[in-house]
Amino acid sequence: MSVTIGIDVGGTKIAAGVVDEAGKVIARRRIATAAMHPTAVVAGIVKVAQELLAAAPGVAAVGIGAAGLIDGEHGIVLSAPNIAWENVPLRAMVSDRIKLPVVIDNDANVAALGESLYGAGEGYGDQIMVTVGTGVGGGIVIGREIYRGARGVGAELGHMIIDASSAATCACGNTGDLEALASGNSIGRRARERVNEAGAADVLKRAAGDVSAITGELVGEAAIAGDEWASAILDETGHWLGVGLANFVNIFDPEVLIIAGGAATGTGELLLGPARASMAERIIGHAWRTPPPVLAAALGYDAGLVGAAALARGTK
């Protein structure tokens, strides 16, 4: 099986590509998913798949990574956070129309697989990828295979409770979980809560004086420009990210941790540095273990489609 198609389905876009055995994207398509109805999203998936099949004959299978809870064994999207679908038989809906084998999995799972095979995790053994963007997600790769748990919906890393006393609320309904305390949204929330502090002037100016317009992205831009107040916000966020990473290390003992997502890649060491330090303080076995490396992801936005294509290839 020389080439496969990988499709990354998000709340705002469908990114797809034909990927060879070396993880190289040799043809690609991208369309917006303005309509959130499942039928429209499936039509978009089929459209990009058919265009890629025409551009690159010889494709043997298609892999799809989609946000949400996925029953990969039966090819069903159980629920999704940004697309209004529930118990959607996505595999059958796509394979029936393109007449090729189709596999589906969670988008973070396939991104973790892509990074492990062709990105920052290449050459390492067991590993965990944590995505830090609007929310926090991730995937676990053990023995070069995705860890899914008993029901196929494991590795929801963002929903580990790391501060039970916190009032910070996650979209899932929990308080004090990793997503509530270490996501891009949490960076913006912290800044808005502290906007009356003297050091907030630069970030408030970037938001044109509108407190509600202060986002994690604006805080990151200010920190990169040297704003100490914004940097302190990132430092605190990195602390909580490190608490989560320490828990993952203590439970799974990975060889490497990969950090992906816009909030992490956009701020670099301003977030990852404090996260490493916080993690190192909390992992067990200091006498015999050094902290695993915490690396920035290498594949960028291609990780999901490259990983989905690898899943379709049956890479072990």
C-alpha cells in the first residue's frame, strides 16, 4: 500500500492529503466547514476525497480524524464538540460513496500517531502528545499504536482534574481540570480577570480597550513582545500545564512528551519553559529518573492528516 488519504475534520475546516509511506504529503485539499450539519460535513469529506483520488490514482484506503468521542471499531462518531452530530456512522457514510476502505479515529489520536512516526516523536518509544489550543486534548502512543482504552474513548487528557479547589470551569462541566487551567481559553480568562492590574495596559491596548476582546492569542503576542505582565500570565498557565504533564509521566512513564496546538507553538518557551520546570518538581523517582524531554510538535497542521493516512495504511 504505497499511498493513502488522510482527512482531518475540524469545527472550521476539512484538511486532507495524499500521503506516501515516508509521511510526505504529495497532494492536498482544504475546505471550510461553514455548515455544521453532519450531512454537509460528510459531503465535504467525500468531496475532498474524490478530488484527491482523481489527482493521485492508486490510493488504497482513507483515514479520517475527527474531533469528538469516536467508536473506531464500528466507525461511529458518538458525539462531537463543534459539529452537531451524535451516533453518526461516518465510516459507512464515506466508504459507501468513495468505494474504498475507511478508518476513523479521534483527531488528537491520529495527530499523536503522525508525530510519533514522522514528527517530533520519531525515533522515540512510548510517548504522549498534548495539544494546547482553545482547549486541551491529546493522544497516547504505546508500542507504536494508539492507546484508546476499553471503550475506545480514552486519552481525554484535558479533563484530568489537577486542582479540585479551583472554580475555573471547563466546557465539559468539570472545574479545575487541565483544560480549564492550561488552555488558550484559560490564558484569556486569567488576563480578563486581572485586567485592572497596572501591568495590563499593553494587553488592554491590543484589545482596543475592550476587556471581552482579550484572548489568549493577544496575551501571547504581548508576552513575545516583552510584556512582563503577559509573561506572568503564561508562566502561571505553564505551571498548571506542568502539573498535568507530571501526572502523565507518573502514570504512563513515557519516553517523550510532545506539545502541539496554537497556544503552545505560538508562545514557545514562554509556556513550555515553566511547564518543564513544574513537571520536573512533581514527577516521582528523582533518584533514578530524569524528566522526559518535552518537545514542540514538528508537523504543525499536517499532523492530523498524516496520522490519519498512517492509520489507514495499517502502520505498526
